[in-house]
Amino acid sequence: MPDYSITYFPVRGRCSPMRMLLADQGQTWKEEVISKEQWTNGDMRKSCAFGQLPKFQDGDFVLVQSNTILRYLGRQHNLYGKDIKEATLIDMVNDGAEDLRIKYSILIFKEYETGKEAFIKSIPAELKPFEDLLAKNNGGKDFLVGNKISYADYNLVDMLSNLEVLSPGCLKGTPLLKAYVDRIISRPKLKAYLESDAHKKVPINGNGKQ
């Protein structure tokens, strides 16, 4: 088994998709939890390219940037499509999921009190491109791209699960996405992880907003 470790704050945050991927693929990993004070006052920041967490290690191979980590794991565990075209489409939909995550993060950390209502109203329009992509892929019965799960599916499902916490029932208007999320979180190894304390007892975001 690979010698994986994740260094991050005591939240799900940007590590949630990679943890989901690892759990679903039957992998184990170590967690090094860093407090905000340790990050601010210690030397950890200096050891991270770009001065950001999460930090991911595969033995002595060290990465930062959450989407780079996801792509690395995607390549390593055959979660990157069957050919270069599928791989490129997977990158494309992951970029779309990243755009949505950035908007969500701005709301959570900067505009929660003033922008929550408007953000919730915007959710149907934000979800439509993903619903359309699913519809074009075997009528929504498979994944975002192709007929095998990819690293981008974990990223999007995590983001959609966060939106369901923010606005319960928000996926009802996109039935293919709702069925897609339900299908993926029911995968046995992933379901076991999502129902474990390692996931459930960790807050979504560091400021308590969700």
C-alpha cells in the first residue's frame, strides 16, 4: 500500500474529495492535523510550495494544490478516463467544479450574512451545466465522463453535498444530479467512510458556516 499522508486543518474543506477518493479506492492514509495557530506561527508554511495547505505526501513525494493532488491520485488509481479525450473532459468538468467551489468559498468566508439568499437562488443555474453533461452521457446513468468514476466525480459530489447542507433539497430541480450523488455516496467503501466519525465529526468549514 502507498505511504500516503495528508496535512491539513481540522476541517473537511478542500481535503474532502481526496479523502473520499482514497476511501472509495480502498486506500489508507495518515492525517496530520494543523491548528491555525501552528500554521500562523510555525515553520510549516515555509515547507509548502505556494504557502498553502493541504499538503499531500506519497512517501517522500510531496504535493500541494488540492486539484493537483486529485489529478495525481486520478492517474495513480486509473480514475482519469480511457484515453486523452476523456482525460481532457474530466479536467474540464473538474475545472467547472472548482469554479463552483470558489463561489461557495467566497460566500462561506466573506459574504455569508449578506449573500446567502442570492447564492441559494443562483444554485439552479450553477447546477444546470452539470445536469446537462450527465444527460449527454448515457442519459445520466453513468458518471460525468465515460462509464467509470473519475477523480472529478469525487470533487463534484463533495461540492454538491455541501450545497445540500447549505440549502436542503437544492438538488430536486436536477434529478439526474440527485440520482448521481445518491449513487456515488452509496458505493460500499465510500458509504462506510462517509458514515464514520473520521468524516461526520469533522466540520465542513473552519469558520462554522455551512
